[in-house]
Amino acid sequence: QVQLVESGGGLVQPGGSLRLSCAASRSIFTIDTMRWYRQAPEKQRELVATITSRGSTSYADSVRGRFTISRDNAKNTVYLQMNSLKPEDTAVYYCRADLVAYVSWGQGTQVTVSS
């Protein structure tokens, strides 16, 4: 199994930026798909961004143009660069690895956008 640990969350003002990191316990070179999800209070968890092993990316409409997902296989880490943050981006952000036989989730990191 692969363990995932997110970091980089915090409190930021509207319009600000944060970079989230998702560190894996082993090589992610063979993990085809890595994703970032988020869950706001009293809302369902939603998919934010996806990156494949080939570097293909996709985004939710609500974050496209503001967020960028990337992966560094040498560091076993996936990133989510978040710019132009809005109060509605406030949520717990989770990293997920999609493997052949199972998926693995991190514990989440809180992002709060508020003045």
C-alpha cells in the first residue's frame, strides 16, 4: 500500500496563493493517476484536479485557470498550486492515488480563504 501525506494548507486572504503537497510513502512513478479532491463543510467531496503518469491534466470548472496540478516522480510528490483564491475554495483538500487494485487517500489539509 501507499500512504499519502498532504501539507501546505493554511489561512490565506482572498486573491492569495497556496501550494499544497502530497508526499507518497513510495515511488509514484508507476501510479497512473493522482488526484486532488476537496470537501467543504456540509458538502460532498468533489474532484478538483487530476494528473496522469503521462502528465495529462484536467480540472474542475470552478478552478480551471487558477489551480495547477503537477507531479515530481523523483520526489514522490504531487502538488496543487492554487492562485487567486476565493472564499468558496475553503475546504479540506485530499490527495488520492489510483492504483490497479485500490485507491489510497491522504488525511487532508485545511485551506481557509478569508479576510
